[in-house]
Amino acid sequence: MDRIIVRGNGPLSGQIPIAGAKNACLALMPATLLSEEPLTLTNAPRLSDIRTMTELLASLGAEVTQLQGGKVLASGCHGEINPVADYEIVRKMRASNLVLGPLLARLGHAVVSLPGGCAIGARPMDIHIEALEALGAQIELKEGYLHAKTQGGLKGAVHEMRFASVGATENFLMAASLAKGTSVLKNAAREPEIVDLANCLRAMGAQISGDGTSTIEIQGVDLLHGATHPVVTDRIELGTYMLAPVIAGGEVECIGGRIDLIAAFCEKLDLAGISVTETDKGLKVKNRGDRIKAVDVVTEPFPGFPTDLQAQLMAALCTAEGTSVLEEKIFENRFMHAPELMRMGANIEVHGGHATVHGVSKMKGAPVMATDLRASVSLILAALAAEGETEVRRVYHLDRGYERLVRKLSAVGADIERIHE
Ligand code: UD1
């Protein structure tokens, strides 16, 4: 299994290009099931999760071709569609559940395995099921598979979600786009990835308004057509690399970065004493080498602080001046990076959904184990300024969400290499 070796060194300097958003792309790709015409996604990230979605869509009868080394995904779904999403593929990634809404909308029935994904909590499917049932689907769970059917197709409806689930909002949007009549989703998720999906669906002929707010209205149409759509910038990759100079010192410009994607995160950096400036190419982060100040963080749905940046910010707060409290409100089991950061000298106490981080002046390199996608990158970040060498194992987690991580960090001066085994 591959390993990544990081040797803590001096300040970083240069530019890091930010890729298209993994989470947006994983919701956009299943939209190909909604139309017989081609859907082309540009600015796609080159990641193993995208390959998994490609494999899943192919198993359903769609064709996905990678162009320009994977930066462009050309897909089409004009032949016969297989309604069964098999456990062997679905188990690899929770976002596989995003084929349920499109399959139901296009075929009127679907059989989709319950998903796997990062081990960061229970992550059930009940909110998805309730949202699709509101549109007239009948869904039963049998032997690990969701069996969904409709009588005469999906019908528009008003539905309020108990919690603003990102995935359930995406499934509802895709399903309601081809339902008969008008649908209104209340307490919808407001993440930029939702707006990106709505933009793509609109380009395909869907009639959607209100995305980006908590009430989305969808006027169902009979058919969707082909489109070309650029994937929005990955705000989580952006925040991750913005933290590299916060931890190691120096100045890094993240190309393609936008404050509106990541305002709550930038507010925390500001409180920590780090300046972020907008440039004509992206966002520049500068740290003259001072210790940052401790800050308290609560993860929340967008526009709140994203849970997907909690581990990375914790890595930075390990060496802050003072004590920070991080509260995880989205996933109940998302502090698995804390014990690994402690192996590197961090002083962290975890009590249920809270982690208290007492800043230490320096971290030390150590062998550590990646446990999930964002946890693993937090270890890499911490290692950038740790004394000595850190060896991160199980790096396949990183390949799910960070394209060319070693190359991007080396380019700004980090001492990092991947050992292939
Ligand atoms: C998406 C992101 C993920 C991010 C998360 C929250 C993708 C591919 N993944 O995941 O990186 O961390 O949003 O911003 O876009 N829940 C239920 N029942 C459901 C659905 C969700 O109880 O039917 C719970 C989950 O267990 C979790 C919370 O709701 O505790 C958030 O889940 P959700 O917003 O659905 O996240 P995902 O779409 O899975």
C-alpha cells in the first residue's frame, strides 16, 4: 500500500490550482441518466471517487468517456437502462445513492443498494426516502437494497425535509425535474454544489428556481436535453490548501478560489490572525510565521462552517496560541483524526461531539494512519510544520478527494513524497 512521507520544513510560497469540486461532480454525473442526449462536464476533478461513479453509471447503461486526461467527462445514456445499482460498486462510496432520484425519474423504478463511504457516522438514507416518497415513490428496504417504484411516474409535491441533507436535496432536484407538475422543497440544503447542480439541470432544460436558498421550486418538464456544464471550484480542496501556509508559514495563492464559496471559513482565519486577500486569479493567504490564535468552531450546513474542513482546521489549531473548542454537528463520529494528531504531539480531548484543542508550540513527525478522506489530509497538513518525518499510511483515502496532492504541495516548496508499493 502506498505511503506519503512529509518532512516538516520552512515557509511555502507559490500558487496551487484548485480543481473542480468532487462533491459537485458526483451529483452532476448521475444527471446524465435523466436525458437521452449527451451531458459534458468540464473542469472535472481527477479522483478515484469520480472513477467509481463512472463505473456505477456504466453498470446502469450510461457511457462516460474521459477526455483531456479526465478534466472533461462526456456522458450519454441513450440505450437501455439497468435499474439495479449493485452493492459491489455502491459500497465503495456513499454518493452512489445519487442515482436513486434520476433512475426513478427516468424509469419509474429502481433498485439501489444501501451505500458505504467514509466511516464517519450512521449516515442513513431516511431523509432521501421521505423526499422521494413525497413525489409519489414507494420505497421498501429488502436485503440491503432500496426497492423503489412509482405508479404512473413521479408527481410534483410540496415537501419539507427534517434536516437540510445535501444528498437528499440533490436526489429531490433531479427526480422533481422530470415529475409531473410543480414541486417545492422546503428546508433544502444551500451548499454551492446544490446551486451547481441546479445550474446544470437548467442548462438541460429543467425549470428550477430558489436554489441557494432553503426553498427550491421545480416545475417538472417532460424531457431534458443535452448540455455542457463547468464543475464549480472545490471549496473543500480550496480551504485545505489555504491552511498549508497557515500551518507552515509563507504565502500561497489558490487559483480559482472565491470567498463566497468559503466565507465562514475565511471568518475563522481572520479571527485566528490570518489575512486572506482576493486576487484576480483567486485567494491569497499569508502567514508571516506567527502562531495563530485559538478559535472556536461549530460545523453547520452551508453557509455555516463546513464539516469537511473541520479536521484540517483542527490540524492548524493544534499549534495555535490558546485553547480552541470544535463542535461537530453534522457527523457524530468525525474526530478520528484527533488520536492521530495526538501521536504527533497535539494536546486534544474529545468528549462526544466536542474536541478541545490546547495549542502546543510544535508538532513532531510520527507514523500515522489515515482514517477517512478529510482526516488524512489533516495529517499531511500538520506534518508540513512538524519536526522531523511523518509517514501517512492508507493514502487511498486521499486519492478519493485530492488530485495530485503531492505535486501541488511540492510545487509550493513542501518536502513531500509518495512511496509506491
Ligand atoms: C455531503 C458531502 C459530504 C459532506 C456532507 C455534509 C457529497 C458527495 N458528500 O454528504 O462530503 O460532509 O454533505 O456537508 O456531496 N442524514 C440522515 N438521513 C439521510 C441523509 C443524511 O440522517 O437520509 C444525516 C447524515 O447521517 C449526516 C447528516 O444528515 O449526519 C448530513 O448528511 P448529508 O447532508 O445528507 O450529507 P451527504 O449528502 O451524505
